[in-house]
Amino acid sequence: MRKTALTISVSLLLLALLSGCSGYNKILKASDYNTKYSLAKIYFMEGHYTSCSSILEECVAYQRGTAQAEESMYLLATCYFNMDDYLSASQYYMACYRSYPNSTYSEGCLFWSGKSLFLDTPDPRLDATSTTNAIMQLQRFVETYPESKFRPDAEQMIYTMYDRLVEKEIGTAELYYNMGNYMGNNYRSSIIVAQNALRDYPYTKYREKLSMLILKAKFQMAQESVLEKRDDRYRDAIDEYYAFKNEFPESSYMKEADKMFRVSTKNLGNKNQIIEED
């Protein structure tokens, strides 16, 4: 009861000071960090995160080793998160986690640090380093707190970022495919990139698209092949067709795949000009 009354008294004092135009600056210049911290918490509860972070930046440095140190660092990280400064938020959440790994805030710190990195990840066509770092952070969270209420959200973010990485691989594979035989066999490069993406991210939502790209590249490689390699490459395309049809029998690409299959079978053993479908 006495502690509650003291808290109310401090809050009323702060509100009285802030009622003047220079109240905020007076408290900032004061050397009483308990008063400053109480003010910061009032700002936090009212959603004034910029003002709160300015005070907490100072409090965090002076409160090391005190009972308020952990909470002040957590609140500062949350201020930056709510200000959309996700990189700073992640850094402070992790600093709090490393300093207090077995505390009340440790689970939240590790989760929100990973989520901050997730929200800070760029377009998948750009550098994937930050996406990879975010995945590692969230995987660490899932492994450390497997029963956490945040686990479903963490796993969903991981899957989303895997798909972002796959999008980058699809772009590369499509680029090689579109280059065709220009200055080398780019169809083979397209196949390798797509196969590696399927191996690295077997549960991606782009699995069907990657598989179709491999089939198209193998078929086109056979179509543009020299005579002595043509039959082997058509057989490879036919095998790929059966694998695709078996995995995606209801695919929207099935009509295109069937056409490639028919052309491939017609041209097996054909030593003359390639037979196209009527």
C-alpha cells in the first residue's frame, strides 16, 4: 500500500511539473534518475514513444546493476519497435536477453528481436543477409521456447521468409531460362538453381512453380539440342513430366506439360527436323 501511494505521489508530481512549458526540460536536466524513469513510464503508457525513448536512453546507461535495469532496457526496445525502428529494437531486445537470459522478459526479448528483424527485411530481390539473420533468430527462439505462445507466429514468419528466399531463386532461374543458349547452356543453369531451391526449401509454396520451370528447361534444352544429345534429353524431359504429373496431377500447368510430353515422345528416335504439335 505504501509503495502504491508513493508511485501515485511521484506521478502527480511529474504531471504537475509537466503542466508548465518547461517541465519536461527541467526533468531531463535533473540528476534524479528515479524521477526520470517514472516520467519515462508515464510517457510509455500514454504512447509518447519518442519522448520516452529519449529519457530511457539515458536511464539505461545509469541503471546498470539496479532493479530497474532490465525493465528499462525492455521498454526502450519496445519504444523503438513502436516507432518502426526495427533494427534498433532488435538490438536492444537482444542486449536485454543476453544480459538477463533467465528473467521474466527473456522469452519476449528473443521473440520480439526476431520479429523486429523480420519486419526489417528488404525486398527479396535485394541482399538476403538480413532475411537469413531473421530466420536464424526466430529458429533460435523456437528451439529455446518450444512451448511458447509465440511459437505459431514465429514459425509462420520463418515460412514467409523462406518463401522470400525462394522468390529470389525463382528470379535467378527464370533469368537463366530466358537467356536460353546465349553464350552457353543457360537452361542447365536454370535447372540447377531450381533444383537447389527445392532441395533447400522442400515445403515452399512455390514448389509447383519450380518443378514446372525445371520441366520447361529440360524440354527446351532437348528442343535446341544437337542431334547426338537430343534423344537423351527428350527422355530426361519425359521423366520430368511423369514426376511433375505424379506430384501435381491437378496443376494449372498440366495442359502445357501435356503438350511438352507429346512433342517429346514424337521426337524420340527422330533424326530429321523436330516435329512440332499441330
